[in-house]
Amino acid sequence: MLKSLQTLLISSFLLFTTIASVADTSESGIRYGRDIRPILSDKCFFCHGPDPETREEGLRLDIRQEAIKGKAFVPGKPELSQLIKLINSTDKDEIMPPPKSHKKLTKEEKQILYKWIEAGAEYEPHWAYQQPKQNKSESIDSLVEKNLKKKGLTFSNPAPAHTLLRRLHFDITGLPPTTADVTAFLAEYQKDPQQAVKSTANKLLASPHYGERMAVKWLDAVRYADSVGYHGDQFTEVSLFRDYVIKSFNKDLPYKQFIIEQIAGDLLPNPTIQQRIASSYNRLGQMSQEGGIQDKEYVAKYQAERVRTTSAAFLGSTMACAECHDHKFDPFSATDFYSFAAYFSDILEKGAWTGDGKYQDDIQKYLKPNIVASINSRERYGPYLKVADRHIVTTISAKRREVRILPRGDWTDQSGPVVQPAPPEFLTQGKKVGTSRLDLARWIASEENPLTARVFVNRVWAQMFGSGLSSSTGDFGYQGEYPSNPELLDWLAIEFVKNNWSTKQLIRTIVQSRTYQQTSTPGGESISQDPDNRLLARQTQLRLPAELIRDNVLSVSGLLVKNIGGPSVRPYQPAGYYRHLNFPRRKYQASSGNDQYRRGIYTHWQRTFLHPMLKNFGAPSREECSTERAKANTPLQALTLLNDPTFTESARVLAANLIRESKDNL
């Protein structure tokens, strides 16, 4: 039954994409993907969308042919369309959406639907599931300016030189410029502003601290943490993976290869130590070290978690919603979910991975003779190498586990059909993809995949501008935001792939644009016509992530220890903070010496008891994939700055430095 439903869903989706035409050719200027689908997805698809189990009256609105057949839309005749009649009804038993849904259409939304049907009710394929379209534009600025002109807006003035320098430093390395940096930049900027930006960007991209800055967001996405999460949330040593991420960004490892190594580095021909360490991505999710767990339950948890993370982190897709039933909004079926999960069924695990000696990791024969030579200091890593070689690397099982569709996601119900590894068919353009984890990794990293490059460049853009071209950085499905500039997003994705998936080149391109270098001071017209700055008539004032707030105060005080890599460190935190962390009970032991002054990215990440400073400034627990951080202003932030020993000590040292250097000038 599920297989037939999947076939119907895919064939309907493919039919929909072949018959669709681009809707903004109509005189109304209304575009289905930008204006109509968000309304239908939010207000209608739950009951009249892809999931047959919740579909009411047999009516499906996400496929044009089905909607027309059901008389929901009569193209060109809104007065005869059932949709228009029902959304304007005053009968509480007839009105749509029904009152119990708590979804109410605004007057403007009703007008848009009316005009769209009047213009022909044309659909179009979902933008994110189509190949990026090449356009004639040769720059970011030309595409941004095109949008601005439609609203009668222009670019803002360039940012002051010192502001631009700080922007470059925080966006690329996360550290403030030194006095010498400021002096050198201002001198060069006076002669040639663009050359000053270019040379400064190149210098910062060559800094080892660039990798630390880029790794912060990536570690959120792949749910890196120093504790297992479940039950006692015990310590687990995976900092070699964090070091791998930092090194990869620093050497500008092509993003395509970066993906492959994390998902399936252990399956590459003659994999290196670093590629094997990269594959520990598959072990970064929450795990249990509790002795009484049900093995099958936790195997099901682990496989579902890998699907959630891999689909969200690399594809910007919410496949998680298809674990218990077909996706309510996007064309992902339950079969897609479990077929995707089957790619990870070669990973050896028995409930919790305890490294009890029954199985030998392949890496062990390489670790002891070779890994010490690849790091700077044996003393720094020695204490945890024995732990790392048991836990960190993905180990292949002698035989794949059988994967079944679990009805309603219930691990005790083994009545569902067995599935084989396969990606969602509607994303493969009918091409066959192999069944190994390496095949999955290569498909995700393929330039033929419409999502991968778009998703990544959108997140890099968000780092530089505060918001992605699509603000929903973790959801490129029907519920996600239509890009404010889809042509620009496609152009960036195509250029990214052309440049060998180079993250550094992508950043160079962005920071050398007029769009990036604008002042963030808003002008009257841009505020009134574009209050959220989606058209980019100005830059955006950005807040620093939690780790960078810490880095900034340590840096300006001169206390920051800039060592790269190594085990996690434990900054000061309130006494008794771990008093509820049981099984086993433990006491927080702060690090000593230089480890107190390391960058925030190296702070010990306890999932259930995240360091208060990180938590108060919006850092996620990393129990799940996170592509966006919470932005809020709270009294706890002010209290942290006033009372956290790191901040009070930095303030004291900064004041002492100022007094000493000023001599009698204060």
C-alpha cells in the first residue's frame, strides 16, 4: 500500500512539474512559487496536500490537475471556483480553512488568490527542486540593483573604512582588528579602496582563525558536542572531528569533498586518517551509554536522527516530517525516509556504541603509529587518543541491517515492508543512484543535485548579511521562504560549483561587492519600502554569536590564547551548575592556565547543561541539527557580561593596559 502511494506521489509530482508554466507571465504579476504556494502550504496543504492519510474530501491542492479536477480552481473564473467560495463563506461549518485549524486568511491573501485564479491559476515547479538557472549577469551587484530599481531604491553609501575593516574581520575570522591592522588598512584604503578590501580579505582567508570562524556554524549543523546527550549525558571525546572541520575550511577543501568525507570518508579508497576522522560525523548524534536500553529502539533512534541531520544539514530539507507518515507539505514519503535511512544501515552499532572490544575499528591499526606524527604535540592529545580510536570513527558492519518502514515511526511495529537504500526519487531526475553510503554522499555532493550548492551558499550569505537570500536556511521545501532574489541565489550556486566548490572564493566574491560594502545606516526610502532589508539597499547590523562575544573581549584585553585545535576546555561557570547532572553525579572542574583563555569554539559542549554564557547568548544545545541561532535580548545577557569571570577579568586587564599605555594622558 505504501509503495503504491509512493508511486502515485512521485508520478503526480513529476506530472505537475512537466505541465507547469511560470506564473509570473500573467498580467497580474503574481507568481505561484513566491505568492501562492506559501499561502496554500500554510493554510491548505495539511488537509489537501501530499499526505494521503490526512487528505480530506479526496482533494489535493499541491497538484494543478487534481485541483482543477476537483473544481477547487476554475482557471480564469474565480467566481466559479470552490476555493474562492469557501474562503469567503460566513458559515462556520463551511468556511475554509476551518476555525478549528486556527488558520485564517487575511484580506490580502484572499485577493491574491482571486487574482491568481482570474489570471489562469498557473502553477510552477518548486524553485529549490529545479536546477539553478544560468543568467547573463556577471556580478552580485547587477542582480541586486535590478531588484532595487523595481522599488525605486538605490544602493546606500559605502561604509566608513574602519567599519568595513571590522566587518571583514568579524565575518571572516571572528576576531577584531589590531591597531596595526587598522593603520595599514586605512592607508591602503585611501589609495585604492577595492584593492584594500581585496588584500585584507585574502590575508584574513589565509589566517588559521578563518577555519575557526567558519566551523562555528558547521558544528551547529552537524550537532557536534562533547557529551552523548541521552540519559547521563556522559562525556565523549570527538574533538578530533572539530579539528578536522577547522583544517578543512583553512585549506579550502572543496565543499563537495567535505561532504563526501563526512558522510562516507571511511568508504573512500585507501582513506587517510583525516578522512576516517571526518566519517565520525555519523557518530555525532545523541547516543546512550545506559546498560538497560532496548537495542532495536536505539538503532531506530540513531537511524532516524541521521536522516534528520543529513537531510537538513546538506539538503536544507525537513525529511524528519516523513518518519511517521508522508510529509504534510513536501513531496517526501515515508518510503523516502526509510530508504534514505537504509544508507546508514552498514554502520556497526548495538544500541549504544561503547567500544567494548568485541569489534575492532579499522583505524586502530593506523592510529598509534601515524596519528601522533600528524599533530603538533603528543602531550596535548595523548590522554584521549585511546578513547578517540574506540569511539570516533565509523565502523562498518559485516552485514547490512534490514531496514523496514516503521508505521507511525513505532520501532516495535515490524509489519512495514523492507526497503533498499535510495534517495528521494523526485530529486534524482530519474537517474539511478547506488546503494552504498558513498553513493549517497556522491549524489548529495553532485552538481546535478539542485539543493546542495544553493543551501550552502545561502548559509554563507546569511553569515555575511544576517539573513539568507532565503531566510529559512534549514528548510528549502514548500514551507520555506521564497528567495528574495532567486536569480542571485542561482548565480551564486552556479559560480560556487564552477570555482571547484571553493568556500574562500565564494567569500571573496561576496566581500568585494558593493552590496556587501554598503553602510548599515538606513536611509528613509529603504526603511519605508524594505524594513527587513530583503532587497539589500543597505548592509545589516549583525550581532556576534556567543563564541565570538567571548573571543572579542579576550582579544581586546590581550588575554586570548590563539592556539588552534586540541581537546575542549572548560571556562569558569557558576558553582553547582552540574548539581542536577546525575548518573553519574559529577562536578564541573574548570580548566587552568592558558586553557581558560581559548576561543569559544573550544568550550566544552555539554548538551543538557550547556555553558551558561553560550546558552544565554543563543547557542544551541546541539541535540539536533541547527542552522539558525535564536536571536533575543534578555536580562541574563547583561548579568552574564557583568558577572562572568571571563568578562570581569578581561575588563580589569583592559583597564590596566589602558592606564599603563596612556601614561599621563588619561
